[in-house]
Amino acid sequence: MLLLSGLVSATPAAAATAEPAAPVARCTMTDPRLAELSGLVADADGWYAVNDGGTSVTVYAVGRDCVVQREIGADLDPYDVEDLARAPDGTFWLSDTGDNDRDRETIALIALTPDGDGTLYRLTYPDGAHDAEALLLDRAGTPYVVTKSTSGNAKVYRPAAELTSPGPTPLELVGSVRISPTTTSGGPVPGFVGSVTVTGGATSQDGSVVALRTYTDAYLWHVDGDLVAALSTEATRVPLPDEAQGEAIAFEPDGTLVSASEGTGEPVRVVPGAADLVAPPPPSSPPAPSPEPEPVAEDPADDPTDPGLPVLPAAVVAVALVGGVFLLLRRGSRR
């Protein structure tokens, strides 16, 4: 996996209210195996989901009718899985980063292939323990862990070196995202805290859009190469009202935003066209070229090479001028 080097700081980001379509329920999750649905990704075939916590590494392949089709697992014992991402090569990345009591010495990322081969990568924070529920991947496959802060000031970390298994690999703080409170209803903690606490993340299939969600809203950014720099720009807010405990979020290949809550019997909802809300403006047309000036016909008198005019030596011209002046002076003196 290619990791970026160096520290890039992100300033707190503001959030602008967009005018997206309202979330629409696509189906209802009734399978008890996903009663604590916490992480979600999507592809052309359907959705892939993980539960909060867990004692085994398991990704559930789910149809768009909310029916579990199969399980993909590995013989690893996670501590507290909170989110799910997927790399361009199809590898699932489970974010074993939950730490409600903030007493873990290490957190972990778990790479899981579609065939069920799992690899554990332990990580350490540079500044003490954090609870984190959001994972983002950039186009190069670099993972970013985003903390769960009840104050709305989420920190962004990434590995400071190439991941090694089992590690640990140190993390470095590369930025922060400031989430402002909203009045969107929903979540287990109403009011300020529920609307500013980051509970999940997602990256579009082509890596051009990333999203972070709270219990009540999603925030979208366009990424033009540098993910951390993108998080320092103004976000587009997509309200996700009335979810009981919204933690899962994903992008379908066409840019549809998918969100889901923990709890049996909760709907999986979609916001069509969400990724287009942060699409870059189309390139402006180049200015039309100025018309070429019409050629100006040259006066033959201006051309000393024109055979129609005699070319006089400079001495002759000078004598003529002096003579003219002398005659004028004489005429003036006779008056």
C-alpha cells in the first residue's frame, strides 16, 4: 500500500446546507445478524456491511432488498470494529478503532480479501487514546482514521509509515474537521452532541468524493488529489433525519448516498445524486480569439523602394530645405 509522507494540516471546515433530495427508504434491515450495522460499502452488485464490535471478522454481502446473501470472514478476533471501506483492488478494510473508554494501547485495521484472507495491522496514536468510528481511503489506498469527538472537533490521522503486520505502525495527526451543530432530528443523543459526533465515513468509487456522517447529517467534500486539503474546504451538508442510531454510510457507483442505522427493523435509505452536489464546476470555455486586423494598404509614397518615386540623396534634400528657408527670410525682410 502506498502511503503519503509528510504532515499536511487541515483547517476546520465550514458546512453549507445543500439542496439534496430527501432520503428514501429502499428496504428494511430485519436480519438479526446485522442488528448493530455500523459500516457499509457498495458496488454494482449490492452492499457489504459490518457490525459494531464483534468477536470475529465478518463482512456481510447484502442485496439491495436488505437480504443477506453470504458472509466473508477470516480467523481473526477484533476488539471493536466500527467502519468499513473498500480499496480499488476489492480489498475490504475493517476499522477496528472503537474505544469508548479510551484505554486501548493500539487500534487496528484489518484487510480482508473477497476470498476471506485477513491481515491485521496494529496502529498507535501519537497523542494518547481516541475513540474513532470513521475510516476514509484516498485514491492511493491510504487509510485515514477520523475520531469521534462530542465537541465537534474531529481529528484526522493516517499511518506515518508503510503498514506492517502485525505492527504497530505509528499514526500521525494530519488535520481536523470542525462539525457545527444542526437542528436535524434523530440519533440516540438529541441536540448538540448527536449532530456533531462523527460516526462513519465513505469514499466514492473513483475517490473524487468523501463523506463523513454524524447521527443526523452527512458532509460531502470533492477531492482533487489531496484528501486532507479537501477536508479543509467548505462541505456540503446532506440531512439524514430521524435515524435511530445512524452510523453506516456509503456511495453507490452512480454517486447515490446510502445510509443506515443500528437496530433490527431499521430502513436502509438512499439519497440519489448526492455525489453530484460536490462535483467540480465544468471547465470554462477558453475566450474566443480576437479577430485578425484587416491588412492596411500601404501608400506607395511611404515605400522608398517604389520605382515611381525618385530617391533623393540626403545632401540634395538638405540644400533644398536651406534654400527654402533663405528665400522666406529675404521676402520677410523686404516688407
